[in-house]
Amino acid sequence: MSPATTPKAPAKASPDASPAEGPCITVPKILNHEQVQGFVDDGFLVLPELMTTAELDELKKDTVDVARGKYPCETLKSLPESMPEKEVLQNILCIHQPHYISPVMDKYVKHEKICGALSQITAAHLPFWDGSVKCMQSMLFIKPPTFQGQAWHQDEIYIPTRDRSLIGAWIAIDDATIENGCLWVVPGSHRNGYLYPQKPHENPEEFDSSQESYGFDDSQEVPVEVKAGSVVFFNGHLLHRSRKNRSNIYRRVLVNHYMNAWSKLPWTPKADETVANADRRTIELVAGVDPYAWKGTEDHGNNVYLRRCQANTTD
Ligand SMILES: O=C(O)CCC(=O)C(=O)O
């Protein structure tokens, strides 16, 4: 059994194995009614200037620390202190699950304002939702110049929830522009709750090796150009993509994924699990209550991994 799946001892066995609430995390409500409704209608929401300059500086420094192998981890080699930052970062498209090893990245998973907004929008499409939210994933994109983007996709293809509540909080560490490969979205494409099929794409110059969703009209796509410090929230059924970085600067982003804490997380079900009972517990509660606190959490180990990409430098 890998460290990522070793169950910790349950915090407390629920006598009847039914939802039982643990501690409650209170976060500030920062959105007005129009913003919440805008997210429900469009499937995405941009909050400019959510992060301070000091926070962005801390994220930039920690990006280099993580990539340099400052934190103990089998998958990230330790690089010499003397290696220039540029060299440390230059081959990395993305580091998956940095919050497993870095307390700084973990702090931004739990950022109060981000979690406040999440407690208002994550499952705002569900009547009676109580604002509870948990995190299951972080991804630190570095996306150096010439690196490809990711073709059309919906995140619930990769991380299924049971109530369409998957949501990304995409923290722009640098300005994100059309030139350096910002997000592009099809507004409203989350509404029907359909997950489109995927196939290999035919544009390796533009996109990395991830598959591409197809079978929909993308003529209404819009670029989401934002200043550093903005946070883009997007629903897990929203069709989105990003293009190649054609600038000479990095496009650094920390994107964390969350969901309604009341939904089980049937992510990579094991052979003996059913859709009804699969529930990965490599999660962190960030708002409200964890109805399944009695199950305890799974030890995620330090299963951080790198996504490199074949940068095409023929431009
Ligand atoms: O930022 C990017 O380039 C892609 C991010 C993305 O597609 C995602 O987080 O699902």
C-alpha cells in the first residue's frame, strides 16, 4: 500500500457511520449576491486584488524553495543554493500537490478571503448547502516562456464529485495575459452538467500532452486576462483551456481545487469500492464542517510530482 493511501486511525468512529459534524471553521463572507449569482450563471468569477503584494512575494519565494527541493520529498531533487532561480524554474510546467510538503503553500490553500468566497459559491447551485468546503488538490504552475498550455477540458473529468461542486481557485502570481497563456473559458458551459468526451489533440505546438474535450461549440470562448493578485474561481464542469506562453516571462499560478465537504470524493476508486462508498480522504477542511470527520484522513505522504512538458522552442 503506498503512503498516499495508508489510512490514519479514524479520529472517532461514528456509532452509526452516519454524518457527524466535527469542529466548525468560520470564514468571512466577502461576496455580494450579484457575485454569487454571477458564478452560478457563468461558471466562473474573477476577484481582482484579493492578494497583497507581500503575499505574492511570499508565494514567489516559496515557488523557488519548493522547486529547489527545500522541503523533504522523494520526487523533487535538492538543487544547490548557488543555482540561479531562473535555472531552478526553467524546466517545470507544474508541481502537483505542493501543499503536501510546503507549509507556505498550505497556508494559501486556507487563505481566509479565498475560503470565504468558496464558502459562498462552491455549491451555491444546491439548495440547503451550508457553506462547508474541503480541498483535495493544489497545483503550482510555473509555465516558463515557450511552454505549452492545456487543451479544452473540464476538471470533473479528473476529479469527480457527487454533486457538481468541484471548483478551482486560480491565484495569479504574475499578470496573466493572452501572450503568456492566460485561461480561456466558455461562459455558461458548466450549466448542463455534461462531461464531454476526450481524445488526443492535434496541436502539440500549442498544448501539452493532456487530452482534449470535444463535441461542443467554443465560438463564445473568452480570455480571462487578470493582474497578479487576482483570483479566478471556476466550476469543475466549465470548459476551459490555456494556450502556449509566447512571452518572455513566466506565468506562475497556484491553483487549488475544492468541493462541497458534504459530497464524498470518489477520486481514483479502488477495486473493492463502489461509486456510492468511494471517498478519498486526502482532504483538508477549509470552511464549515466535515460531516465525515469520524473517518479520519488518509496520509498523503509527500507525493508531490512534477509535470514537465516538451517545450517547443521553434518560435
Ligand atoms: O493554468 C493553466 O494553464 C491550466 C489550469 C487548468 O486548466 C486547471 O487548473 O484546470
